[in-house]
Amino acid sequence: MNLTDSQLILAPMEGVLDHLMRELLTSLNPFDLCITEFIRIVDSLLPERVFHRLSPELCQGGATQSGVPIRIQLLGQDSNWLAENAVRAIELGSNGIDLNFGCPAKTVNKNKGGAVLLKSPETIYQIVSNVKNSLERSQCVSVKIRLGFEDSSLFNEIVDAVVQANANLLTIHARTKSHGYRPPAYWDLIGKLPHHNKIDIVANGEIWSLTDAKNCIMQAKTPHLMLGRGVLALPNLAAVIKDNATPMSWPKLCVVFKRYCELEQQGEKSFYFSSRLKQWLRYLKIQYPQAEQLFNAIKTLKNKDDIMREINKIS
Ligand SMILES: Cc1cc2nc3c(=O)[nH]c(=O)nc-3n(C[C@H](O)[C@H](O)[C@H](O)COP(=O)(O)O)c2cc1C
């Protein structure tokens, strides 16, 4: 399988991969698509401002400034309200709709959204087909699942349901809900599915390097990958995977990090400035020992100027 055939998708990560981070990462990487953090749908048609707040890219043609299309992700259990909100998201400029059946959060699962629906392939079928039928045929409906809830015994049935409902793309985070985010990811279980000629499959989970990407592609038997924490730890990971780029050096990362600080200070969430920076540094520490030193230097600081003084020292 050839890496040049790969579609690379930037993962949705609630509270982490917001539009500023999407801007930054799509400027550094050859991503084909970004999925937004999820919008939770309960029992209403949400106002337009909710979609715009989550994805300001909707006001710039539904793409980041680097031209990478954005797809809104919806999470919920009521197929009619999901369908109505899907129509609205498309009208506002989303490039298709992504449906979340993988979120492990307790609050979400208590309300019967996210991963808990993996226990009921029939409900997944109803939701996906209702959303698909409410949109024009040309609109892509993608679905994001895990291998199952407690175990992977329903995995084939879940994928059957997604295929039968005519979804266009299926991303599989290769772990059950019970696995949480604990390594490993079971890429080989994706490879064993009999559905590879029926739907485009995207493999996800634990891809931190080019070697991981190659192993995942081989085991999952699909060239398409979704990258989440890996690209936060190595900000040009998709370019390393697809364009043979060299992993970003620390001096280059310093320039990128300072650019992100400027973006964060201008952004409407600048209130969260210090927590956002510390959050990213926690991922960067995985690849860069210097990020740990910076994290330690700013971890107790709250004032923006004090934080920026430390950041301006790095090079
Ligand atoms: C902090 C955090 C937030 C996440 N938010 C979402 C989300 O909003 N929607 C979703 O489908 N998955 C979400 N995920 C799961 C990721 O999209 C991805 O499936 C998971 O992190 C495994 O991929 P990775 O190993 O490349 O990070 C989240 C994961 C993390 C760690």
C-alpha cells in the first residue's frame, strides 16, 4: 500500500484541537480534511452561532486558511434532531457531516450519546441512515467509532450497520471504550474486517511516527489515517508521513510555538491562554525534552507577560 494514496485527516479533539490549532497544523501539514470537536445534539435545532463559534472556518468557505476543508462533528442519540442539525451545518458550509460514536465521557454516555451507542448497532444504523437521507446525495457522511464498548464482540455488526446505512467514510479508533486511551491500538482488527471493498476506512489511534503509520497501514489494510495526539506531539507528523519531511527540529518548533502564542492571545479564548499553552506543552514533551523544561518554567505562572517572558527565551 502506497503512502501517496493516503488521505490524512486531522482528528477531532474536544478542548484541544480548536480552530486556532487547526489553522496552525494545517499550515504545516498536507491534511485532506479536519473534523471539528463535537457538537452535542439533544432535543433542539441549535442556533447558527453555536456552529460558528465551534468552527469560524464556516465564514471563510468551510476551510482553514491553508484550504483544508472542515467537517462538523455531531454527537447525540436522537436521529431526527441529528438530521435537522446536520442540514443546518451543511447550509452553513460544513463539508459533509461526521457522526461521533466513540466518545467515552461519562456525561455524554449517560445521556446515551457517544460510545454507549456501540452497544446498539441498530441505533447506529437509524442515526446514520436518517442523517444520510436528510442530505443531498453528494454530501459525505462519515462515522467515527471504536471497536466496541466493553469488548469488540459487536465490531462486525457495528461496521455492517454503518455500511448498510450508506455512510461514505468510516474512521475506526482501534480500541474499545473500556480501553480508554491506553496503548496499544489494535490496528490488526481493522485489517480483519470483511468490509474493505464496501466503504473507505480510516485507521486511528497511537500513530506517533512514520514507523507507526507504516505499521498501522499494513495491519489495518487501509492507506487512510486519522492523526490526533501524534500531530500535537510532533507538529509536522503528517508531512513526515506523506511528504517524507524531516521531523520538525526544536529551533523550528520554537518559531511555531511563538506563532501559536500570538494566535492564542488574539483569539476569543485568550482567557484560557495559559492553560492552552500548558496543554500543548504536555503533548510536545513526548517528542521534545526541551518542552519539558519550558513546561516546568511556566507551570506555576498565570500572568501572560510572565509566561511570554519565559517563552521568548526559547530558541
Ligand atoms: C482530549 C481529547 C479530546 C477528544 N475529543 C474528541 C471529539 O470531540 N470527537 C471524537 O470523535 N474524538 C475525540 N477524541 C478522540 C480522538 O479523535 C482520537 O480518536 C484518539 O485520540 C486516538 O487517536 P490518537 O492516538 O491519534 O490521538 C478526543 C481525544 C482526546 C485525547
